[in-house]
Amino acid sequence: MSANDLLMQLADGAFHSGEVLAEQNGVSRTAIWKQVGSLEKLGLQIKRVRGQGYQIEGGLDLLSEPVIRASLAADAAALLTQMDIHQCIDSTNAQLRRQGPAVVGASVCLAESQSAGRGRRGKSWLSPFASSIYLSVGWRFQGGAEVLEGLSLAVGVMVCDALKDLGVRQLSLKWPNDVYLDGRKLAGILVEMNGDFSGPCDVIIGVGINVQLPESMTAQIEQPWSDLRSVIDESFSRSVLVGKLLNRMLPALAVYEQEGFALWRGRWQSLDAFAGRSVIVDNSGQRIAGEAQGVDERGALLLRTGTGVQSLHGGEVSLRLQETSL
């Protein structure tokens, strides 16, 4: 019996007797105790009560490949070449880099938790077990990196569309890669590219979405944040949410090489959280104050300053409001 087998049994949130678990799995009670310890090392809080057994209070919403595939529309399903779900890995982006992209269609990697999740500019991304979405999509573009400008912004629109399909409102986007819910960070996007400027280019798109962050983790977050469970009353499955994300992302990636960011620019600007607001931009240590004026046709931030309008691209550029620490 593996720790994952035990996890599947405890995921219902009920108490399970150690004696019964041992009998059901054909192992000793000591083996059950050791596997419980293995699960606790993943960050899971398992209640132990004498006479009742073990419990994951509240249960877990574990990812399910059959549920994800059943949630896919026909066009998205036709573009999905490979999907892997891991219990715990360093990061889904790193895993896709190791295995390489599919030659045709999308490679998808998901994890219940990450030990080294990353955001933009090398920042860590907290990845508690079964509490969020940690998703990476690998895609090969034949036209090269030059046709992929603005891709991270377009993906932000795709993520907002998927969340709206789930019934989420009050969404906005912060340039270049954050999704906000009612003014607080809900999701982040990390796009990594490898290839020629004008030849084949492999792209890995990482998406992290807060679903239900445990209280023990929230003190480590250094900015205003939100999660989906705080705004959606009815129960929903993380697997269904993954299906909605892929339904929006995969068909869009299939046309992005031909359409480019132009197809998404207007949509992005309608969701711009900082449009017309006074901001401070940190460009590799150089701070520039100005008024955010949306983005150009390549996805660069337009910043109005005393000397005119400047175009700023991603990389080591960060953005915040002058009057707040967002």
C-alpha cells in the first residue's frame, strides 16, 4: 500500500480506524502509522483520535484525470496530447522542461503540491497540498519567439474567461501576469520560452490559482490576496476548474501564432486594474512614476510621464500603485 492509496481513503473527511485501514489494505497498523507520517510530511494536517482513528478534517478535493477529461469540450480534448498529475513535485513548469514538449498539441502537467513553485522574477509561489491549482501547459510554436509577444497577457484573459465560466466576477488583470479578484491577487502566470527567435519555439505556461488557502499559510503572503472559496458559496471541483482552464487555453493557443496579441489587446485593456491610475514602475532598479495608459499592440506597458509616453516590456519590470503596496 502506498501513501497515495491511504490519501484516497482519507480524502472523504471521515474518521478511519487504523485497524480497519490495515485490514482493508492487507498491511499492519504500524505500516498505516508510517504512511500517515508520510502524508503529514507533505503538509497535510491529519487528526488522530484514540478509538476513532485518523481524519483529514473537511476532506480533500483531489484532482481527477477522468473528471478533467469529462469536462473538456471537443476542440480542447482534440488538442490535449498528454496529461500527468503528480502528488508532489518541485514545480509543474520544471517537470515539463525535463520531459520536453509534445511535437503536436499540448502537454499538461498538474500537481497537488509543489516544493519549489515559482512566480515571476524568481519569487516563490506557495503551494499547499490540494489547496490551489498548479498547472503548466507545454506548446510548440513554429513561428518563433517573435510572434509570441504579449502571450502572458493573453493567457491572463484566458484565465479570467475560465473563472467567469465558473461564476466568478470582480476580476481584473495587473500587467504583466497577475489576476486580481476584487483588487486582491488570486492567480499568477509564468511563461517560459526556449527556442529560436524566428524558428520553432517551445513555450511552457504556468498558472497558479488560489482555491482555498489554509490559515497556516496565509501569514507568509506578502501582499493582499484572495481565493475562490471566499467568493463561491456552492461547491465546485478543482478538476472541473482545470477542465474550464484547458477549454479556454488550448483552442486559443492553437490560433495565437496566426492572430498574435492583437486579438486579445482590447479584452486585456477592458480588464486592466491600473488603467489611468498613478503607478510606480521598477525597471531593473530604476523607479519611474507615471500614469498607466494600458498596453500597446505588442503587450508593452504604456506609461505617461512628464517627458511623454514610454513603452515598457516585461522581464525585470514590476508595477505598483503609488498610493498602495499592491
